Amino acid sequence: MTAVKAHEADALIRRGPDPRIPVILVYGPDTGLVVERAKRLAESFVTDPNDPFALVKIDGDALAGDPGRLVDEAGTVGLFGDKRTIWVRPGGRNYAPAVEAVLKAEVADTRIVVEAGDLAKSAPLRTLCERSPRALAIPCYPDDERALAELIDRTLQERGLRIAREAREVLAQSLGGDRRASLAEIEKLALYAAGQGSVELDDVEAVVSDVGASVLNTLIDAAFVGRTGEVEREYRRFRHEGLDPSMMLGSALRHALALLASRLDGPDKSPSLLVASWRGLHFKRKAAVETQLGRWSPAALRQAVQILQEAVLACRRADADLAHAHASAALLRIATEAARRRAG
């Protein structure tokens, strides 16, 4: 088995995977983290990531229609005999046969990085890579509190900054479940605090924990409770504040996953008991979250997670206006489903 444990992924990527393993699958619900890790794995293997002959990008849908293309690309020798990377981007069609074919082929000096979404355990692409000694499968799940703290410290240290403990705790609570959106917020904070050596609580409150956090929580709670009118109103306010739709979707995704984890961990517990175990939940939100836990089943939450994942991917490929359209549509779908469940 070559499935990498989630907590081991960062260390493996830092030291570099075994170059004799040609295929690396990067997948999971945290789209931003999937992209970040796939990019690092793809670019770190070649001398010049900007060389289109050294780093070849292929859409998964193109491989679904031509499974042999991946083997052909993997067998191509670089112009100067250098190492090459083939970066397979996500697709909507099944391209597992192309990956299966390349796992059976002789591949030298080429790394194949396969970027995918949240794959079930039985998904052909995942089972194929987890069972092959010539592949690695790296999962990407939303950062927990410890991972967020490490991400904050590492990112700020790279910019010559330290952060006070209380400031770190408040910042971590303000970040969402998407690595790319979290990094954007941390980098914004680093720019604000540049040159002062240390990030304090006042800096975090000035940059991150502003009106945006309040609008964001109100918007997400309105969606999962089923108040469609409030979702429309609060999303207009969210956009007026100039906030990032990807950040909102990341926070909504993290919230949906937290609801799902609570429902699965305590299937026989009342919503009030489940809410009592939530860490970092503001007291003003407890009643809304309790209502959500009582209304959403695990199956329905899995569907909500899928909706948000698809919206995150769509936002990443869209311009600002279209990204907002995708984000608001996803929240309205969730709000409509929550309202239907209330009526039922």
C-alpha cells in the first residue's frame, strides 16, 4: 500500500518523494491544498518550471478520450535529456485507464502528478494509486487547529515575522477550510505587519478579524439554517465589503465538514450536546449551529460538501464576477435544501 497518511504529507513533500516512483496522486476536499501540493510536486522535479517542454500540463478530460496519450508523453525524452513533469489537471470524466496504462509502462526521469478532487475510497483513480508500488496517493484535508498554527508560523517566519500566541489563536479562528484562501489572508497580514518584527493581536483584528468575519459567519449560518432571503441580502453585503468568494467557500466547506464530523461522531447525541463539544464557536452562533445539526443528515451534508467543492473549483477557473456568481449560487442551493428539510 502506498497511501500517504494526511499528517505525513507535508514532511514527505519537503524532503521529496522517491524519484523512482513515477506517479503521485494528490486529492481531497481542500481544493486549495490540492493545488498547492500538486504545484510544488510538479515544479520541484524539474530544473526550469517555466519550460513548457520540461513541465507539461494536460487536462484529465483529454486523457479520458485518449488513454494512450499519457504513456506517449511519459516516454518522450526531454530536449536536453533533463527530467520532466507531466501535471494532469482535474477533469469530469474517468481517466483512470490512462493512469493505469502509465503505471504498467517503463518511465524514466519523468514525474506524473495527478491532481484530483475529493475521491471516495472506492474511486478507481484512488484505489489504483493506493494499491500500486509505483504510485503515491496524498490526501488533502482541511487544516485542523494544529495545522493552521503551523501554517501561520511557517508563512510568517518566511517573511521575517513572529506572531503572539493570542494573535495566532484569533487568526486561526478567522481562517477557512481552503489552504489557498488561508495563505492569502496570512500573506495579507504579513504585508500589513512588514518591518515590525512581530504580529500582535491588534494587527490581526485590523486586517483579518474585521467586519468580514461577522458577515461571513452570518452568511454561512443563514445558508445552513435555510433562510434564502437572508443569504441573498448578506451575500450582497459580503460582496460590497470586497471579500473573496474563494475565502467564503472555503469557510463554508470547513463548516459543512465540521457539521458532518459532529453528526458522525455522535449519531445518538442531541444537537445541544454536539454543539457543546465545538471548540472556538462564538456563543452568539451556538443556537444557529444547534439548529443546523438537528436539520442536516450526514447524507445531506455530504451533498452540501460536494456542492461547495464544485463551487471552489469553478471559482478558481473564473473571473471575479463569475466567481461571485458561482459562490452565491452554491449557498442558495444549500439554503434551499435546508429550507426544504425544515418544511419536511
